[in-house]
Amino acid sequence: MTPTKFLLTALMSATLASPALTNPVRDGQLAGLAAQAKKEDAGFAGFSAERGRALYQARFATGKAETPSCTTCHGTDPKGKGQTKAGKEIGPMAVSQNPARYTDPAELEKWFPRNCNQVLGRECTAREKGDFLTFMISQ
Amino acid sequence: MESPRTPLDSAAPTLTVWDLPVRLFHWLLVGAVATAMITGWLAPQWWMGAHLWSGYQVLALIGFRLIWGFWGSEYSRFASFAYGPGETFAHLRALVFLKSRHAIGHSPAGAAMIWALALLLAGLVASGLVMAGGEEKQGPLAGIASYQWGMAAKALHGPLALMLLGLIAGHVLGVLIESRLVRENLVLAMITGKKRLTLSPPENIRSARPLPTLLALAVMAVLGAGSLAALARLPPTGIYELAANPVYAKECGACHHAFHPSLLPASSWQGVMAGLADHFGEDASLPKAQAEAIAVWLIANAAERWDTEAANRFRTLDPAQPLRITATPYWTRKHRDLPKARFAQKAVGGPANCNACHRDAATGLYADQEIRLPKETNL
């Protein structure tokens, strides 16, 4: 990325994206996850939307066989709708499509353990959760 | 001997035997019964609405015919075809030897058939009403008939309908045979109302009496509407107002159709709520207090509390999978004709998504006429 491009991108995200995408609860969650991530790994240097995308799209062999990936139910495009195994529609995960996403700590506490267990076969780390949120906020 | 094949329009005098109301009654009844048979035996279940309406039509026609049997014109009156067993037997014996005597109105054998058809139709309407009320919780008897009554009526309704079909075949055959024997087109007679007058002209032919007929019809309509209104005020048996449960709707409804609690017995709900960490292969863990609150509500409103068709049926579980609604014997039987691909299509999203096809799934009633299969699409 050239310095100009970087500046442009930064400017755009500051002027265009931020007003809709900042939310005190969500930012607080991210801050809390960052603090925890640092505790878990001293070398932690911030969340990455790209790592979040990779996590979202990765296929795991460690969870339930019928749900190898987040995309199994949520769909490949986070801006699109998903469908549960039982046929219920799932609203888009991208914050741009639903600004209220990730603004209820109780929902985050409920869904992260459930879905990480389901897909990865284990709890997610604070960094993984932060990456995921950062990716969804960027979408 | 005179030519026996005297055409209707020849010199032989004719008499209007079947008055217009009786002819209308006959052919409207043919239409209603045909609709009832097609919708009952051949059409998909969601034609139940048309089936019920054809039943109500038969009921209304029977009501009219009862009145017309007393104040209609001569040959519509019950008295004109109330033959004793002796006469009926004599006529039947004559028929065996392919002899018949020309009757102006109903012949004795024909009259016996009419009475049998009328009794069967009344039985079909009665059993249908009890069935609709008890099994489907619909119609005027929903507030009286229990599911058990409905099932008893169901055991009658089908065989009665088969018997009716047999009698209709006998009726048509009888008309055709008699038409040959007496050399008169009796089907045409039920359209034009006219028959050849071969017997000496009857004396004291009574004509229709419109005023008593209209009065009786008015009384019947008022009494009928009144009793229907009174019956409609009764709450359906075994159905309760179920207060909305927002926690259940949100937590359980997030992943799947929020099943009506009447669809499983209490023991199954208990099992479901105790195993949320592995909920049919999904991690559906909930905070303990929330899970307990939902369990209390589900168990309090489980199948045992309801008398709907679904609640009664789903109390019989699959012993191997007692927690799964879609494994119950009744569910499996009712859905076995649907190809797997139908369930897999996106608009359905799996067998657990009841409301993809059952528009009233949220009520737990699952009425036949509320079924609509989504358009068939590729995956």
C-alpha cells in the first residue's frame, strides 16, 4: 500500500465509515477483548480485519462435521443473509447491514462460546473474537 | 299393441312431476356431493375449506328438502313416496323379473333409494361436523366435540362416504334400468320435470304452498343462525389463550421455528431443555435461569394440556428419538409423500421449519386448509 493510498483509506474510514460504525458498547467490547488478548499473548499488536476474514471463511475440521465454517450457516458474504440448519433466516453479520450488531454484551457472551464450540470445537481466543468483530465492523 | 316408444312430445299427455325447486335441489346436491367427494378423496389436504363448504351446502339442501317434503307440490311431498315395506318388496321382486310399473313420482324401489341416500347424507354431514369440531377444532361443534369424538366420527365418515358412492352407483343404475323398463328417459325428467302421463290422471294433486314454505324456511334460518351463533360463542374444547413468551420467541426462535409447546409432551420438553449443550447436534447453551424459565413455560403448556390434533398425535413419540417432533410416527406418516428435495429447498430449509408450509404453525392448530407448499425451486 502506497502512503497516499493509506492516507486516503484512513481518511475515508474516518469520515465516511466511522459515524455509522462506532458504538460505545461495541468499542468497549473491543477494548476489553484487546486487554484480554494482551494478557493471553504479550506480542499482541492490535486486531486485524484480514485475520477476521480468514477466520470467518476458514474450514475447520475440529468442530461439528456438519458445520465446518462460520459460512456454513451465515453465508460466504457477511453482508448477505444466512440460514440456520433448521431453516430460520439469519440476518447479515456485517455492521453496515445491521448497525445494532454486537451492541449487546449478553448476546456476544451467548453466541461466541456456542458458535466457536460448534465450528472450531473449542472456545475462541480474545484475539480471534476481536479479529472477527473488527472484520464485521469493516464490512 | 300401441307403440310403446311414444316420444315425450307426441300425443301422450305430460305432467310436471318434479317441480323446479326439487329439480334445483337435485342438481345442486349432485354438485355439492361431487365437490365433497373430489375434495375428500382426491384433492390435496389444503382443499379442506372447499370440502367443508360442500358439506354445509348439503346441510342447507337437506334443510330445504325437509320443508319442501311437507309443502312442495304433490310428488315432492314425503307422503307421496312413503311406501310401506310390502309395496317396496313387491316392486323389487317385479324388478328382478325386469318388470316395472310406471310410477308418476318415485317408484317404490326408487323411493327406498331416496330415503337411504337422505339418511346417508345426513349421517355424513353429522359425522363431518363432529370430525371438524373434534379433530380440527373448526366449525360449530368445536366448542363441544372433543378430539376423541372427532376420531370416532372419522371412523364413520369414510365408510359412510364409500357407502354413499355405492348407493349413488345403484341410484344411477336403477334410473337407467327403470328408464328402459318404463320406456321413459328419467334423467331428462329430472331436468325438464315432465313425465308421460300413462296412468289415469291422479285426483287431488296437491300443489306447492309457497307461504308455509317461506315461513318454515325463515324459522329454520333464524333457528339455524341462532344456534350457530350460540355454538360459535363456546370456546373450542382443549384450546387456550397462550400468552406470548418473548424470551422463548427470541432464544429458541433465533435458530428454528418457535414450536408451539403443544407439539411435545412435558417429558420431551424436559429432556430438550436439560440437554441444550448438545441440542440435536447444536450447542444451544443458555444461561441457567433463562433455560429454567423457558422449561417451566414449555412444560406447563405441553401437549397434555391441549386437545388439538397435533397435541394428541405428538404424544405418541418415537422411542428412539423421544425429543424430536419430526421423528414422531404421525409426523413421519403425514410427510412421507414429500420428497427430501422439497425440504432441502431454501424456502423450506428443513423439516423442522413448520411455518414454511403451515401458515398457522404459530397457533399449534395446523389446519388442513392452512397448508401451502412453497413453489418448487432448485436448491
